[in-house]
Amino acid sequence: MDEAVERNTRAIEDTVVTDFEDRMTYSGYLELQTLLRAQHPLSEPEHHDELLFIIQHQTTELWLKLILHELGAACAHLRADELAHALKCIARVKHIQKTITDQWSVLATLTPTEYAQFRGILGNASGFQSAQYRAVEFTLGNKHAGMLRVFESDPDNLALVRAALEAPSLYEEFLRLLARAGHEVPPAVLERDVTKAWQFTPELVPVFAKIYADTDAHWGAYETCEELVDLEDNFQLWRFRHLKTVERIIGHKRGTGGSSGVSFLKRALDLTFFPELYAVRTEIGE
């Protein structure tokens, strides 16, 4: 019996470090003491499923932090005409988007009966108040200055969202790069008020049509166009999974933050980041 157990036990190699008296540890580097103590269910008695609800949203916020980090770097690379570096950042964001979209399937295991037993303790807390989510939307071009009011009670979050509002979006940085490369981007686009939500600009469609008409000559620009379309597709999939998860758990109840709930989320599906990159598809092959 002892021999069988020994055969099924992996020996610790002599070179493995086990003395951490004065060394950096895995837990210390990741600050796991802080991270793993940051879940504080408020239901009394504590409801089993509240921990799921908290961790689902905390992990999403961590991924949103990384998305903002990568999008910020992508914008900086575009400003410096470092297109390949920007595309690397965008590629990473696409993988993160897939992860946070798949996460909805975990929350969807929460049944209406289970959620109803602790939903009341949320008060008016809502994902609508996520500063990082709003900063991501703003960085992609869906800007709305009125949203700043939501964050007026939190200076740090207000500063984060305001900075995203006032900075050129990822799309605008790409269009500026195209202009520097000799593409005929209309001056009005380059001089627009970057705090305003992006609006469809038909004059840009011919610019993209030329890029798609000769992909060999404009490969970098062409690849970036397709990467941006991927970003938008992924974002819309995330929005849709969010909507369906909410509908599955609370039906058509009003949201905790005061929104109309599912109908409010449905309207978000009509928002677009890069409309000209979709419009050009109608022109290709005509």
C-alpha cells in the first residue's frame, strides 16, 4: 500500500525553494491576502450564491482594468505610428473580450429564486456605475458627457472617466495615423471635438474603400480595419450575453441602478463604434 502511494506522489525536487523567510512569495507578489479577503457578502444569513455574484463582477473589473491598460497602450502606439505594436495590444484585448463574454455562463447558473434572496442588499449598486466599463466605452468612441454625473461622488472614478472622455478614441488615433500616411481623411474628422460621441461620417467610406481595394499596398491599414471590426463584434457579443443573462435571472424587472433593465440593455445593441468599417462592406465588389 505504501509503495502504491509513493508511486502516485510526485517528489519535490531538491532545487525547489521552500524557505521564504526573506524571499518574495507567490502570495506576496500577487497580494493574495488582500485580493482573497475582498469578498464581503452582506446577506444575513449569508446566502450561498452571493459569493458567485461578487466574484463574477470583481473578476470582470480586473479584466476591464487590463483592457484599459492595453487600449491606452494601443492609442499611444498609434500616435507614434507604431502600428504593429498597437495591433499586438488589440489582439490581447480580443482574447480578454472572449474571456469576459464566456464568464456570463457562470453567472447564468444563478436562478431567479436564488438571486431574489439577496438582490435587495445591493440597494442601488449596479454595473451601470462601473467607471472602468464606461472608460472602455469612451476609449472606443461611445462617449456621453452626461455620464460624468454618475461618478461625481467618487473623485478617482470621475477622473478616470473624464480622462477617457477628453482623450481621442482608439478610432480617432487610427484615423489620424491614416492621415499622416497620406490617406484622404477629411480635415473635419481630424479637428472634431473628441468629447462628443462618434457619428457616422460618410466621407470616410471612400477612404476605407480604397484601402480594401488594394490590400497589398495598404496591408497595415487593412489589417487594422479588420481588427477593429473584431473588437466591435466582440463587444456586441458581450453586450448580448449580458442582456440574455439579465433576462434569464430577473426577467424584465427594473435594474437596481434604476434603469428599465432588459429594454435598456437592448438599446445598447444599437450603439456602434466604427460604423464606416461596416458601411464600406456594402461598397466592396459593387
